[in-house]
Amino acid sequence: MLPGMLSAGQVEKVVSEVAGRIIESVHARALDLIHETLWWEQDRLSTPEPGAEAEALADKLFYAEIRRQLPRLPESEHRALLERIVCRYANEIAGNFNPAVYKLAAKLGPPVLSAMLTGLSPRRLFQRDGIPRLDQHLIIEGDVATLGRLHDRGTLILTPTHSSNLDSLVIGLAIQQLELPPLTYGAGLSLFRNPIVGRFLQNLGAYAVDRRKRDPLYKRTLKEYATVSLEFGQDNLFFPGGARSRSGAVERKLKKGLLGCSVAAYRNNLIHSRPKPDIYIVPCTISYPLVLEASTLVEDWLAEAGKSRYIIVDDEFSRWERWLDFLRDVFSLDLKIHLRFGQALDPFGNSVDAHGGSIDPRGRPIDPRGYLEVKGELVDDPIRDAEYTRSLEQRIIREFEIGNVIHSTHVLAFACFELLRRARPDLDLYRLLGSIGPEQTLALPEVEAEIELILVELAALAEANELRLSRIVADVAAHGDTRTLIRTGLLAFGSYHNRPVVERRGIRLHVSDPKLLVYYRNRLDGYGLRAAPSLPSIAPQKQGYGHG
Amino acid sequence: MVESQARSVSVLGAGNWGTTVAHLIGQNGYQVRLWARAPEAAAEINERRTNTRYLPGLSLSTNIVATSALEQAVADVDLIFIVIPSQAFRTVCAELGPLVRPAQLAVHATKGLELGSYKRMTEIIGEETSLRQIGVLSGPNIAGEMCSGKPAGTVVASRFPRVIEAARELLRSKQLRVYGNTDVLGVELGGTFKNIIAIAAGMATQMQLGENAKSLLITRGLSEIARLGVALGADPLTFSGLAGIGDLMVTCASPVSRNHRVGAALARGMTLTEAIDSLGMVAEGVKAAKIAHELMIAHDLRSPLMEGVYRVLYEGLSPQQGLRELMTGAVQDDIDPSLVRSAP
């Protein structure tokens, strides 16, 4: 068995532990919960999901059977019926995981992954002198030495920013390079059906999250699954934003339900006096100069409220040719993807030192157990714990903010957008985007002047550790060489996307894709650059749980 | 989750309000440690049961044990009340940092924001110590009236129910009703900005403008406080509670309040320095006016009343001129639309 990975037997134990805990926490409400589940599941199954007809049929049969039995059963049997539902949910979540196959995949991991991420087609492989590897385009930064130590002392939860479905593969690559044990994480069921990574993912430590299931009991099962796996010492990967950032901005609000598993697991570890009770949350930022799914994501962000989609399945991530184009451009332009590990935290949002001990805001060692105690006894208090999770959320958001790496594309997009916005201060975002047509162009000197001003502010922010600059942006800021920045930005913008985001014609710049301009600009949103207003705040608020 | 057992508690700060809080807890039958920075003050409380500088004539509860050693004051107590003036708050919290533990609860009773950083007191506690289960005590509570046993109500705001319960258990009595709130930010801001309006009320009283004018001041003042509070993230309904309108009414009505007296002194023609000197104490409203002025600029808000007080205090406008500008300014809606929208 691989170190740090659960064996098949353990997975089985996790499932039964999850079901046991949920049933135990249900008091007189078994019947209510069954009705609730029936309602939500009927609702879900009433809209067909393409590609999942077989599963839908099995679900329908299962619930028809529950519905048939329910009126005949005495009240004492209701809990057993509920347990069947919970076990079904828990098995589905864990079911895609096959430790034996995982072991093989992990052993073959690096070559398989790089073949996947580089050649993608044998023909392409043979065309090149040697195999380009994505890992050469991945820059891993931050305190990586601590990660291994924290893994030895407790259980890790990696919480990255989420811009692309490539994120989990990038993390996978980094974990292998750092020789850290594999992580388990919840991947959307739709990803398992992805023609490119689906089969691969199935065996890569991922468990399944069906975002179409809105039943609260299902969400509870999911959270309990993550909690129990943490208690079993399994390192986890959570995308705390819940879904890929639609706007392109770094997440400023996180899903606290899943994050709350950290304090729950820590408390349970203490209650059971487990030897390594500590849970460490490690925020990390993944910064791409170009994002594979940018067009689809920003389209969704800008869709009128209510029309946006919870789940996106038909995006660039499922199309081979987009992968190929994306990777070709990453390689040919030598673009760098930055993966930066931030300050490790305890479940209360305190920093932890290099040896895994919690420290207070002034760096003094503290025992976090006290946060859960009243007169020396561990006390259960969900409202209190939710408050701790809020502190954790704030700390992670702060780490995202300061770990964000700014690329040339972001600066160029920000400058162009600012010039356009300031020229039409009377327009809201939608009208402004609508107003940007081929007839509007920006004079190169004007853009250069704006970039110069932005760079001064960016350099000051970087100096104050408020954000990070990619090597190119940092060099340009130091030498005042704005033309290099514009050139790199234009090259990247002119490559992967269907239309160049911005292109140069003579001494003028044309914005050919205003939506993507806003998307890349948003990566710099919220830093108060050039006194610009925050855009995500003026875009419509999305309802419901925006996953996918 | 209410526990009936007696809690150990300490109060940091033996000024007017800190001593009163300790006295009220002591009168409820709990042993309470009271920290005074000056050893003489601690000795006076322990030996003579008086605090002549702040509460002359009052015989303090015998349950109070005063100390000038901070470590002794907070060691192993369940709940710490922090009642330190805003300008000294961070210094005391920094000293407190190495002495406290995550299991301890804390409630502060300091009205004001940190100058320069605009930080609230709960934010300062969070930056300097490991304390997380924290809250704020605020409301219409004139120390003198509380000490003479007159009835009153107060608010404890915290995101942690246990903090509210613990503070309530210690403070509540036949004379004091303790209400809970979860809007920590709103309660802290209400207690801070009302002092600005109190300065205006002091001016109005001195100028004998009558009760109608005072009511106008209080109502419009509350509306400005709420508008600024909501812009900073508070719940608008908090301002209709004890820590909002409640505190504002008492501060504006009572001629003994420091802010009120500063306003009156200014209306008599004194300069700000003279007014502060004649008082011999800090009036939080003077600082709050500057902070509110800067916050209003930052958030692009219009608050004619608070702005008028600011200009009288810092730009040499006479109270008479200030008032004239107020009466001739553009009239807005009685209830600000931003408050209606943000009400849940």
C-alpha cells in the first residue's frame, strides 16, 4: 500500500463510519429526512442528464422501491431505510476510488502524466526533438520544506485557488515532484465523465461529488466523508472556492461547509485521543498567464443573473483540440504556471510554524485545543466552530491575495480596460463591454503610460508583500521596460484564444475580445490599483451553489 | 449551554467605567479581580474600598480584589473584561498577549476606534492576542447612575453565544438587563459615533435651541451613524437598539457626559484646546469626529451633522455658523434608502 493512501479495507471502513455517524446524529426525524431526500432526488431525476441515463435509471428504481416500502414499514424500521439511502450516497462518493488501480497509476504517474500533458497524440510526440514536459513550465514556490514535516506531524488539507480544471493535474504534478504522498479530493461527477481525464481521474485518489444532488442529506454525507478521511490521516485537497473562478479574480469568498471539516476532524481526533490529531490547512495559489477555459468561464460570469450555469460540462476541458492548442502555446511561448504554497494554518486560522505548532498573531506558541475547551473539557458547539471556520476563511483569502502571481497578460489587460473604463465613466460593466467595438482603439503610447503607472503601484505592492510578480513583470517593473511587457502580453493574447484578446495594428492596440479582457484584468481586481472600482462587486450575484 | 457554576472573572482598567463594571459584578456575589495600572489605585481599592479619582463617594463591593500586576489579574480566569481607553487599548492588549490562553473569553467595553488605523477594539484584540472568543459591552450606561443602583439595560455583542451567556450571567441583576446581539461591528460603531452627535447636542443645549432642535439632532444623527455603519458592514437594525438609539439618547440628554460638555464649552466660545483643558479628560467624540470625517470621504458619504461637528472642532467654524449651514443644507429623505434596502 502506498504511504498516506487509504487501502480498500480502510475505504470500506470510512464508508461505514460515515453512515454510522449520520444515522447516529439523526434523532426522531428519520421519516422527515427520507421524505426530504425523495423530494430532492425526484426533482433532480425529473431533468435528464445526458450521458448518465444508466445511473438515472438505477436511481429511479432505487427510490421507487423506497417509496413502495415506506408506508408498509413500522416507524422502528425508518432508520434502517434511511441508512440504506446514506450508504448508497457514501458508496457512490467513495465508489470510484480503486486503490489497486491507484497504486499502478501513481507508480506510472510521472511518465503517464507527462505524456498526457505533453504529447497527447503520438504523432505530436515524434514531431519534436524530445518530449516537452509541462513540469518544466511549472514554477513551484513557497515554503515546500515545511509541507513534508507537516505531513509527518499531522494531516494536510491543500486549499488552492481554482481557475481551471487543469489545477488538480498541476497539483498532482507538484505533489509528485515534491515527493509528497498523494492527496484525495472531491471531483465533480461530470469530470469523471470527461473524455480526456475521466478514466484517469477515477483512479487518482478522487472521490465523486455530484453537484446535481441538492439533497441536504447528500451534502452532509459528503462533508462527513471528507471529515472521516481526514481522521484516517488521509491528506486532502479542497478547492475552497467551490468552483472555478468565473470572473478570473482570486476568490474572495469561500465555501465554509467543506472548510469546516478541518475543525470537526481536529475535534474528533482530540476526543478519541488520536496520536497525530493536528490538521494543517495549506492555502496555495495557481497563477496561469493564460487559462484554458477562460472564454467559457467569463461567458458564464457575464450571463444575466439566473441564466448562469451551476455546472459546466461542455467546456474547453473536454475538447482535445483546445488542450492541444493550449499546451502548444504554453510550450512555444515558454509560459510559466506558478504554484505558490502559502502560510500553513491550523483549523482556527492561526499560522503554524515549521514544526507544526500553532502560533498566535505575534508568533508566540499556543495550544489550539483550548479553543474547543470549557474548563479543560472538550465541548461541542457548532456555532463556535462555524465562527472559527470564518476566521480560517479570512486567513485563506488573505493568503490567496498575497500569493497571487501577476503575469504580463494581467497587467496589459488591466491597463487597456482601465483606459476604456475611464473614457466612459457613465457606463456600467455591461454597457461598457457592449460599447467596445472594432472602431475603438488605444494608442500605444497611451497604453505604455498607463502600464508605467500600474507598474509603479505593482512594484510597491510586491515590495510590501501584498502580491507577487512573475519574473518578466518584476524585471520590467525594475527596468521600466514597458514595451517588453506589452510584447509578451500581446504574444500570449494572440496565441491560444480563438480571437486575440488584444492585438497591435501599427501604433494602435485593438481589443478584439472585451470579455476576455475583463477576465484577465480581474486577476488584479481588489488591490485598489489606479483607484479602480472592484468589478465583481458590480456584476450580478449568482444564486445557489455555483459549482462545476 | 448556560452553566450555573460561578465563573472567575477579571476587569482590566480601574477608570470610571471599569471600576463600575467590577463593582456591579462584585455586587452580584462574584469574586472579581480588578487591574489598575497604578499600584496606588489598586492599594486604595483594596484597603479603603474606594476609587476617589473616578467614583468619589462610592463604597466599592468587597468582592473586588484589585491588583496592578496584569499577569496576576488574568491568570486562569474564564472571562476578561477589557475597559481601557481607546488610545491605550493596543498597548494593554500587547502586554496581555503572552499572558492569555485560547480557552479564555474576553469582552471589551471601550467606545472608540484606533486613530490612524480606524481599527475596532475587537480587531486589536485579534491582532495582539490569541483570544478569539470575544465580544463587546455597550449601551446607555452612565456609571454614576449604575453605581447608585438605578435600573438600566445594556448589550453584549459577540459571534460566540457562550461569550454573551458568560457576560450576561455575571452582569445581570434586578437593576440591569443584559441583551445579546451578534452584530459586533454595529455595536462597536454605534458606541463610537454617537459621541460626535453628543458634542452637537452639547452645543445645542448651550445655545438654548430647545427640545425640538435636540430631537432633530438625535434623529438625523442616528440616521448618519446608521448610514456610515452600514457602509462599513453593520446591520442597520443594530442602530435601533440599546447600543444605537439607546446610547445616543442618553449621551445627548445628559449634561454630565464629557462629549456634551465639550460641545457646550465650544458654544460658549472656547477653542477646542481650552474646552479639552477645562474638562481634564479625553472626550472620545473629538477623536471620533476626525475618524468619521475620514471614513466618510473614503466611502463617499454625506453626513452634514457629523461633518459640521468636525469643522467646528478642526477647522475653526463657529458652532453658530455650523448650525446655520446645517439648517440651510439640502433636505434628504427622512429614512435613508440605503437603510431600507439593507434591512433584512
